[in-house]
Amino acid sequence: MNPEQQTECRYFVSYSGIKLPLKLVNEITETSLNNRNTYYRGYFDVQNRMLLCQKVVYGEVESEHQYQYYECGVLKSAQITEDDEVRKIHFNELGEVV
């Protein structure tokens, strides 16, 4: 995620599907986070593309997905961090893993 890029942070209960980028579902307000042990925090660009997704458990980031997109809006790459292990996945402009 580019620090100069304008983003909006939103919160969700879960995600659906297995394809990347994750599809966050059941949006919640920031004030309702006090009642939750686990939630997803998504950062979206002005085109509503998710740039960063973090799974937060008891206030700590447990896993993180960082996404980059081609100009056409197709996912270009995903960097997934879980348990201090980082995986990178690259896609072509058709959305196929390369």
C-alpha cells in the first residue's frame, strides 16, 4: 500500500469465497469493535479496491493481505503474511496466476 495513496478504512465480520482478493462481508462500525474479539480491517482506494486486509484477533494483527492492481482493475499481485511467513502471488492481466 502506497503511503501517499488516499484510502478508507472499514471493518467487517468475515469474508466469503476463496479467490483473491478476499471479499469482506458484514460491514460493522468502528464503535462496535469493542464487542468483538475478531474482525477484519480493510483499506480501500478511491475506486473501492481493497489494498490491505488485516485479520485482527484480540487487538493483534494475525494475518495480512496486501494487494496491487493493474490499471484495468485486475489483481496484479497479493502478498500474504501469516505466522511470520510471507507468500507472494502474481497474476497476469487476465487474473490468472503466473
